[in-house]
Amino acid sequence: MKHLKSSTLSLVAIICLCLLGQGCSPSHYRQQSDQTAYTLIRQKQLEALGRTEEFSIESAEETLRRRLLRNQQLPYAAASSLGSNFLEEIDHWPEKRQNPFSAGPDNTPATAKTDTVTISLIEALQIAARNSREYQSRKEDLFRTALDLDFERDAFRNTLTGQLSGTYTEDRTNADSDNGITRGTEGSAAAALSRTLLNGATFTASIGLDLVQMLDPSRLFSRSIFGDASITIPLLRGAGRHIVTEPLTQAERDMLYAVWDFERYKKEFVAGLIDSYLAILESKDQVRNQEENYRGLIQASRRASRLAEAGKTPQIQVDQAIQDELRARDRWIVARQSFERNLDQFKIQLGLPTDAGIELDRGEFAKLKDYIKNRLADLFSNEYRPSTVSSGSPEALAPPTIKERGPLELNQLDAIRIALENRLDLRIKQGQVYDAQRQVVVAADQLRPELSLLGSVDVGERRSLGSASADNSSRLDFSNGIYTGLLTLDLPFERTAEAHAYRDSFIMLERAVRDVQELEDQIKLQIRNNLRNLEQSRASLKIQFQAVKLAERRVHGASLNLEAGRAEIRDLLEAQEALLNAQNNLTSAMVDYRLAEIRMQTDLGLLQVDGNGLWHEQLTGENTDAITQ
């Protein structure tokens, strides 16, 4: 029993040592990965963009979505609707939350609050940067690319490993002989270092200690130190820095592409949000126009009824007025429903519940009108005048003048040059051509013979229960080591797969070149179309502005003439319809021109967006804050 107790204590001691060396907590590794990824992202931001900005994939502790669910007492299905911090910890969860959140409000409230939240355009962009699920996923993609890069870098770092082992052995095969039962413990500790060099050479070395204690039938004890080292050097196939480091080189470039891609995505994301925000305001303005038109037609039908009762107008005009009133009511209802659908879709775009009470700031529309009038003042300076040329002369059709154009209506060649210089997606495609060229080189290397040189050394002896009687060895004796050298040559008789891969690499190179050409042509098309859109919406602005003034004058005149008996109700109805169309068209023209400016800056690569979703415009080479900031 004494021997068994001693051996058990020895084994327990060895196991304790193993447990002590098992490593850090899971949270430590997660924090270490975060620090590594964020450092790489900052480095690549500086390399790719010449600047760094705040970046984090951590979910905010408190988001607008969560506040709306709570404050407005909105129903939700489960705790995951509030966020991952509200999830109940499952069994064996590796990390404990320091300050877990409460379970949140009851998901079946007896009453629901109706308080609404009004958000400006800038606030909408900031909300989307924190709540949008798509935006968060794109950030996580960039983060994961950084982790992939660190993994490739790790292949060329020193790798240190350690192992502790303990064994208790009880041999009863000779229990009936004179030798009796054999008992003993074995312990081993080893540390190893490995490294792959940039030229392809792989070096490994290890050193260890064996301890053997015989318990029965004797008290023999022995220890020894052992070590070994080896190096493998490729001389032909797989040799050379450009071949060995190709996975790392590609990972470095993929990280650069990921930064460019995310930066490009932010521009597109902000442009899409601005488009949606202004489109909803336009829809809201159309609701207001339809409402005013509906009210006006109600008054017109009542006036027609009074005139008919007085015998001043036929009943057919009264019926016509009522029909127009009913049609106006239908269009008003349709406009309201369309606005509400667009608003719900925008909430999804922001990452907010569709049943949340959200309103958009109509003040943004006033800012837009002021911006358009200040930016294109010449458009609104003169009233429309009919042509004074005699009827017998040919009509001269004049295109929009250059004098009235906006700051982003650039010369076509200049605009294309700016876009080709600044578009980040084009840089990615151009970089992928170089990647494809390197793949041709790598594929060609695989066709070469494989010639490798291996050298190894093994010194010291291992210990086991069978060698417990051996002398102790406390140092490495290199004079008694085993030294080995090996040269292997694999002749390239069978390279079918490698030959096909080599040919395929040229196909992929040609495809990469065509991708660059296609994107370049698409960029030119985008710029040309943007210039056309800017000119078209500018011309439409001028036309619709004059059309609204004329329609207002026409409604006023028709109303006076109707009262004086010099016009029919149909004239007023037609004038009212013309005013509604002109008002809606003017609103659309203002929104279209503003969105055309945003799209132009996006396609030129000039729109700047920070990590919080705020954007800064650059007009005619001059940095200008957006009108809504």
C-alpha cells in the first residue's frame, strides 16, 4: 500500500503540472484575437487609405432598437430579439458576463405606448452604422479577413510547444514467478521549437527529460536528458521566397482588398440610405400634395353643387367634379399607404422594428430646397417666357446652358480620369491581375523536379521501466549522437495535374484582365450616365419650377373666372390637376438632382464616409460638408 500511495502521489503531481500548463482562459484568447485583428486593420487602413478610423465589431450595450422595444413596449418573440447580451447562458458556457442584462420587458404588454421618435438624416446614418445588420456583417467580414492574415503570418513564427506526461504501470504477468509484480512510474517533460523560414527551410528542435522510478521489486531510479533537431531545405520545387511566402503574400493583399472593399461599401451604403431617406420625404410630400388637392376638389365639387342649385352650371359638371373628388380621395389613400410601406422598409434598412414609432424630419426637406436654390440660383432667377419668334420662322431648340450647371457637372474626360484614379473597386481588380500573374509563377514551379536536403541529429537516450537500471544522464553528449543526412530527388515524370493547373493559371490571368477592362468600361458608363442624369434633373428642375408657378396662376385665374361666370368647373378641375402634377414633379426633380450629386460623388470615389456613418462631400476639388451636417 505504501508503494501504491507513493506512486499515486507521483502521478497526481505530474497531472497537476499538466493542468497548470493547459493555457489561459477562453476570454484571454478572445481578447488576444481582438487586439491582433484591430491592430492589423489599423495598419492596413493606413496603408490602403492613408488614415485610420475607429473600428469595432462589438455590439453596442444599448441600441436604438432595444430602446424602442422597451420604451414603446413593442412585442418581440424571444430574448435574442434584444441582443446576444440578453441570452441565457447555456451549460458549459466558456465565459461569464460581468454585468448581464435583465430579461427586458414583457413581450405581451397590455397597453402599447405611441411615442414616436423623429430622426434626422445624420441621425439615420448614425443609427444604421450601429443597428444595420448588413453593415455589421460587412464589418465582421473585414475582421475575419484580419484573423486569416494573422493565421498565415503565424506559419513563419517560432512555434513553441510543451508536453508533460506521467504513467503508472503495474505488471502482473509474472505474479506467480519469483519476479512477482512489477510496479513503477514514468514521467516525461519535453519542449519543442519549430520554424519555417522564408526560403522554405523547416527547422525543428526539441529537448526533454525522462524520469523513471521502479517501485517493485526494487527501488531503481534513472533519469536522462534527450534532444533532437532536424532541418529540411527544398532546393528546386517549392524553393524560393516568392513560392514559400505566396499564401502569406495573398493574405496580405486580401486584407488590403478587404479594407478597400469595406470603404467602397460604406460609400454605397450611405448613398443608399440618403436615397431611401429622401425618397420617403418625397413620398410624404406627395401625400401632402394629394391631401391639398383632395381638399381643393372637395371645395370645387361643393361650389359646383351650389352653382347647379342656382342654375348657373349644368349637372354634368357637378358629376364631373364629384368624380374628380372621388379620384383624388383614392389617390390620397394610395399615397398614404405607399408612404407607410416605404417607411417600414426604411426601418428594416436601419435595423429597427417595423412597428416602432419612427418619423423622419421634414426639416430635411426644407434644407434640401434651400440647398437646391442656393446651389442652382440661376435656374430660379428668370420666369419662363414664350417664344417671340414669328410663326413662320423655324423653331430653334436650345439645350440646357453650361452657365446654369452645378458644381459636379464636370467635363466628361476630367470626370472619368478622377473616377479611374479614385475608385477602390478598380484598384482591387487591378491588384487581382497581379495576383493572377503570381499564380502563373507558382503553377510553373510545381512542374519542376523536387530536390530536398534533410539533416538531423539525435542525442541522449529515452528512459522506460525496462531501462530503470541505466545510469543517470544529466547532460547532452553530442559526441555520441546520431547524425543523418538525406538527399531526395523526385523526377517530374508525372505532372498531369500540375500541367493542367499551369494552363488554367493563364486562363485565370486572362479572366482577371477582362474583369479590369469590364469594370473600367462600367465606370466610364456610370460617369457618363451620371452627367446625363445631372443635366436632365437640372433641366427638369427649371421646367417644373416654372410649371408650378404657372399652375398656381392658372388655378387662381380659373377660380376667379368661375366665380365671375366666365369659366366652367372643368377649367378649375384641370388647373387643379395640373398644379398637383407640377408640385409632385418639382419635388421629384429636387430629390433626383440631389441624389444624382450623391451618386456622382460615389462613382467618382470622392465621397468620404467615417466609421460612424457621417459623410463629407467634395465638390469641384473643394471639401464641403453635406448640407445636412
